[in-house]
Amino acid sequence: MRVLVTGGAGFIGSHLTDALLARGDEVAVVDDLSTGRPGRLADEAQLYKISVADPAELAAATADIGPDLICHLAAQIDVRASVTQPAADAEANVIGTVNVLEAARETGARVLLCSTGGALYGRDAPIPSLEDVLPLPESPYGVAKHCAEQYVVLYNRLHGTSHAVLRLANVYGPRQDPAGEAGVVAIFCAQVLAGERPTIFGDGRQTRDYVYIGDAIAALLAAADCGRPGTWNIGSGTEVSVLELAMVIGAVAGRELDPLFAPARPGELLRSALASERAGRDLGWAASTTLADGVARVYRWLEAGAPERASA
């Protein structure tokens, strides 16, 4: 296929770009490089420095590329930033998605939207959460992602397209920015390697569902090849508390961690885990990397100097 990856110079996007190239697809990347890094990209990937919030430039680039598939990963992903700047979050995550859908409509491309599982379902959702649970997000980021999903579903009804949505759990792995606002695995590992005490916001009993980057990419490829509309959770189905994660990282580092504690952050859930049986049934996908193995890979990557072209 000829594939366009928005946000393709980011953590997940660059791994997806590599996987698509490795199997013989032609790949172009759209990224405004606000957080993406060109050094993560293989030479074979054609890079367009464009924001998905710019409809004219995005439409022109998409027409030039002529993709069969658009994997839409470009997003504002910081929950805290969405709370303080909800309009900017909506511009990136809602308007950006509409612009991608319109560009795809003009070229006949199918769209695969990377959404969120953790920020979508809300505090009252059963754990692990199924795809048919009513979303009640607790942050502007979650609201924007839910709105983006609704546009995808609307375009399928309105235009007869076969766009699809993947609701990702907390993806982690090499290339994730340890200085970023998201990605607690990379952040904690970097702090431990620097001899610092990791900071836990809240009491540490809040839970998340961690899925390794290699497993997430396998799910994206399966959904790309499926060719049908659908919404799928992509996670392990297992709740892991921040305190438990700190213990796993301590075991990898060979020493017990002594974390600092800070006030809880607004807009963040206390519990989250995703039920992924539908992805297993429809896509033949299931997470296979244990948390201990995945954390060890992140730790060794950082220990090696965090090379931008590190593999999953």
C-alpha cells in the first residue's frame, strides 16, 4: 500500500513507519515537528513538515502522496495541557481529525484513527472497559478524542467509507521522550538512571493499562490490513498501579526505589484498563510482551544513550 502517517516522526508514528516500510509499503509522513523528531525516521520515508490543523497544506500534501491508507496519529496528547488550554487541544485533536477525513475523502483513502482508551471511558466505567461502554471522559483531551471518533463514525455513515478507530492503552517503549509530559515508564527509568527519586502524583494507587510499542504496532498493522470499519481497544486488560510500576522498574535497575509524592493532577483517572477481546476476535491480536520485559527494554535503551533509531 501507499500509506500516509500523520505524526509519523513521533514515538508511535516512527515505529509504525518503520514497520510499514519493512513489509514493503510506500510511506510518507506528515508531522509539524513540534514534538516529532526527523532523526527517528528512516531515509525511505518522505517527510512533509505540515500541521494537520492546516487544511490547505494537508490537502495538497495528501493529493501529492495519493495514499491508500492514512494512519492518523498526529495529536495533542498531554492531559494537563488540555485542561489549561482546551481550545488548542480541540484544534489539534478535533479539527485536525476533520481535516484528515476531508483530505482522505478527496483522495479516496481509508483512515485509521489512533484514539485513547484510558482517557475516554471515565471514572465509572467497569474495569477492564469494553468498547460499548458509554464514554464519560474526565478531561478536555478525552472529550476531544471522543469527538474525533464520532467524526470517523459519521463519515462512514455519510460517505460509505471504511474508516476505523484504535483505542490505545498506555503505550510505552524505546523512542518515548523521557523528558515529555506523558510516558511514565520512560520518565521513571530516566530518573532512576540519573540517580533521582521518581515523582508520583497522588498516592500511587491509581492504575493504568500498559501495552508495549511492538504489540501496539502489531495491532495497527492488523487493523490496516483488515480493511473494515470498527472500533477496537488495544491493551493488556491488566491494571498496574504506579507503585507496582515503580517496583518493576526497581527490579530492572537492581535497587528498591524511594519515590517522591506530589499532589494528584486534575483530569486524570484513578483506574484504567482495556478489554481487548474484540481485537482478538476481529484482528487476531493480543498483547504478548510482559511488563517486566518491556520495561527492561526501555531501561536498556536509555542506558545506551536513547538512540533515536532504536527498534522495538
